[in-house]
Amino acid sequence: MKFRYFVSASLIPLCLVLGSCGSDAEEASSTVISSTSNIGEAPSISDSAESSSAIEQSSSVDTTEPIESSSETQRAYDIAVAMKNVELSNYIEPGSDHYSLGLRYDGLWNLNEDDIQWQQPKNVSENPDGSIKPGTWYRAMAECIYAFYTSQNYQDDFLDDYGASLPTMFGISEDSSQDTVQHYMDKVKDFFDESNCEASMLQSFQNLDSADTDYDLDECSFHISFNNLADTASEIGITEKALGYSLAAFAEDDADISFDNNACTVDCAGDAISEKMGVSIADLEIDAADKSYYQTMNIDNNDAVWRFGDGWIYGLGFDNSGSSEFIKIRSDMTEATCLRKKCTPFNITILDGFLYALIYDHQYGDVDENGFYMPNLFKVRLGGSQGKTILKHVESYCISNNKIYYTSLDDDDSQRYLRCCNLDGSNSVVVLKEAVYFPYVINDTLLCQLDNIDGDKQGEKIYAVNLKTGARKQLTSERSYDPVLYEGYLYYLRNDCDRVNGKEDEPYKLARVNLTFGDEEVLLDECTNYWIENDQIYYLDKEDKNRLYAMDLDGSNIHLIIQDAYIGGHYIFPNGILYGTLISSYRYDRIQICDIDGTDAQDITQYFFAD
């Protein structure tokens, strides 16, 4: 699991987290602030070069469209639809060999030697009876594509093993050049996914001119019509035979597939396809127009020390001695009020005339065995009255259904149960007896990281859990942290390292999963925190001295937003960015506000320090 209140030390000056301040500050000119500090350590300081590799491409690519017999193709994949599991022995006539393979079954005949590989189960241990499932063809083609992109040597590692697949997949020669094969692979790589074939195909079909699709995501039912399979195959970039083999995979989920000459319809629905399609927005019972979900997640994941609301800035300020305090400032900088002295606030929620915030209480707070203050949940009226600590030692919290859901640092890591209490902190009860991290309750759905599920020692995946029924869906495939829900996607930090074998030095990556189709993609190879606003992803680049960058939601169009280095705490809102720069790990240098594109920066430091 990722301990948020230690990780936050990179965005909150370290002296505000430690029970006692450190000694003289390090020079900022030699430091880059990292937000993946180890427990008990100050944020790490590093500069490293980024390495990348790419496949060389040639401009001389053979783009000739493949030509094949449609009548033979029809027979070649009809059998996969008709039969759920077919014994391999039924395909081979007694005494025949692979060079004269023939078949007499339901009218299918003349499977040639190149087609035999699509019938062979790739993992015999998973098919001990030698049976062939309709999706075997599709998964074999997906494996071929994966092998192309991961092979170190085109001839020895790919062509020798998969060259015979190329005529079936693309209608090109089995000894085609790497550049030619790359042209075809780049077109179809999103269509083929060995572990999620139905989702990949359904998503791809939506974007085709030659396919009519009607998807009911609430009921997880799907209807696709192809007027001409040859046109669809050409638009995808594969042969008609390969398309037929791909469509056959739907039969594994009891889909109805029918052919009429060169047209085809596919109808699929039910629990089996629903499980593979991930979770829809409807499943989560989320109002897509409600912006509070992603805003709360942004604030929580970044341990944001400020929040805007009702013409005020609430959050971190400083007294004359430089000690931190909880303040509010009018957005026009004409008035400031102290809400609580000697504390560091973060993760602020505004609800029904009250502020809720986690605070490091430098006066009355408890310190753990590593010398860090343990955060408490503080509640105060917007005007500053009735302020009090309502929960102690809170790791994370969210407010939903007029209840506070939270996890406590008093619980062991393996028993970091989700708890629920009233808005005044009373009547606390355990809601889920599992190790829960990054909890967000949306209606009756808990979105969170669950650790060590069913004995999975890798654990730490993001799940959606129905708190009424207990039903759950795993949303991510790798170790995942800091989820943000935004317009049909779940964004998260991903770590592919092997915790069991002690390899934990892999960098975090920024990724997202499509909640309708379940497919995942990596957007940024190294990322320690991010913030989504105005259809842009903002992130601090530790390789560039923690400057703020932005990119489009699909990871494209990366561009620099703020030139200032060593950015610590920041808050991004629809019209601008409030941020502080650090002169060391221990203290802020300046606090500034700028437009959302980084322009027109104004130094407002003086307003955050008491006169």
C-alpha cells in the first residue's frame, strides 16, 4: 500500500509533518523534490536522464490490400461459431499429416497448412483435453502482434516463429520485411488484445464506417451488423478470414452470430460478457455532470493544502514566526482570518457551512514512532467558530451520504478497515473488514484500493465494491494508487514492480482504464502525482526540477505550464493555479497564482503571512 501521509511530505514542507523541525535547509539549486519518499525519510533528491527506444521505420512500405477467396473464408470460420469446444482430432483425417490437412465437418473443408496453428491451444495445461475454444484463433493473432512489438531480433525472434501467420492475418508474404509488417501491426494493435478480446473488438467496431453498432451499456448488451465483411476487414486492416476468426471469439460468451452470404450480425449480452467489459458509469451510479468526484480525488491524491470556495481561499498560511496555521483569505486578497493556529491543513472539504480538513496538529497532535505527526480530522464553521478535532489518527477520508468514511492509522496495515461515522465523528462503525486504501464512496459504491485480495500477495488493485450487496469488480490489473474518476475513465498511478521478490524501485506510471470496455493504457512512463482539470492532466516533472506540465487526456500534447522550479503545494481550479515554490525541503519561498495556462503569475506570498 502507499502511505499517503508520508508521501505528502514532498508537497507539504517537511518541518510541517515532522514532530520537530530539521536543521539548516539544503540549497534548492541542487535539489528536485520527489513524491515517493520512503517511510521516515525526507523526500528524495535526484536528477536522472530519461532513456527511450523506438523501432526504426522506413518510408518504403508495401500497403497493397490483401486478396483472398471469400467463399473459402466463409467455410473456414463457420465451424468456430457452430462449435463451442471442438476436439482437435476431429479436424484431422486418420492417417493424414499437417501438409494434407482436411476436414469433413458441417460442410467445412480444405483448412490449409497455415491455418493449423490457429487451432492449437497455446497453453496445453489450460486445455488438458486438447479442446479448442472459438477464441483460440483471435488470441493466437493477438499473441503474434505482442511478439512483434517485444521481439529483439525481427528475423530470429519474430519471423521464424510467426512469419507463417502473416498470410492468414494480413494476406501478405510470410517473409515480408519488418517495415511492411509494422505498417499492418500499427493499424490493428488496438483491435487485438489477448486478455480482453471482446472489449477490444467492441470498442474498435464503434469507430468503423462499415459496422452498425447498438450498445446498451446499462444492460451490457451489444448488437453489431456488418453488411459486407470484406469491407470491414479492409477497414480494420486484416483479411476477411482473420475477421471471421475474431468474430468467433464472441461465441465463448454465448453470443448469437449469424452469417448471410457476406453479411454478419452479432448479438451478445449477459453476465459473462458483462464481467469482461469492466464496469460502466451506470454500474457506479455516478452522475456524470457532478464534478465533485474528480475534484475531491484530485485534492486527496495531491494532499492539497488549499481549496477555493464561495469567494475564499481556505488552507495553509503562516504566522509571524513562520509556523503554519489554518487560514482563510478572500480571493481578492482584502481580508484574512486564522481558523486554527499551529497546524498544517490539507485535503479540505467544504460542506453545508463547515470545513473538514486533515491537520497535522503541532500543538496537541500525537507523533508516531518515526517522528511524524499523525493527522487528525478537524471540523470548523466557515466563519471560524466551533472548531474541534472530531477524529484522531485518520489516514484518509471522504464524505458521502451525510456520513464520513475513513481509515485509521491505529489499525494494522492488514486491518486498515473502512469505517463510517456521523458528521460530528460519533457512532463509528466498521463498513468493510478488508485492508482499504484510497477510499471514495459514491452513492452505494466504494471505489478503493484493496490489498491482498484472495491471497494475492501482489494485491493493491483498484476495485468497485457495492456496499449493500458486497459485489465487486476489479478495475485495474497492476498495483494501482491515487485513482481519479473522470468522464468514463479511471486514471491512476500504476506500479509494475514485483513486491514479493523485493523489486520496488520501478517508477510509478500514469495510466487509465476505460470503465466501459475495461482496456488499460499507460499515458506517462514516470509520474508521481497528477491533477485533472478542464480536460487536461497536470503533473509535476521531477526530472525537470518539479516544474508543472500538462497534457491531453490521452497522454498527447505534453507542454510546460509553469516555468518556476521546485513547486510544492498546488491547487488547480477551472480558471487558474495556486502554487507554492520551495527553497528547500523545509519551507516555502513564494506563493503565486496564475491563469490556467500558466500566464499572468502574481506573487501573493505576503497575504499568506500574518502581519
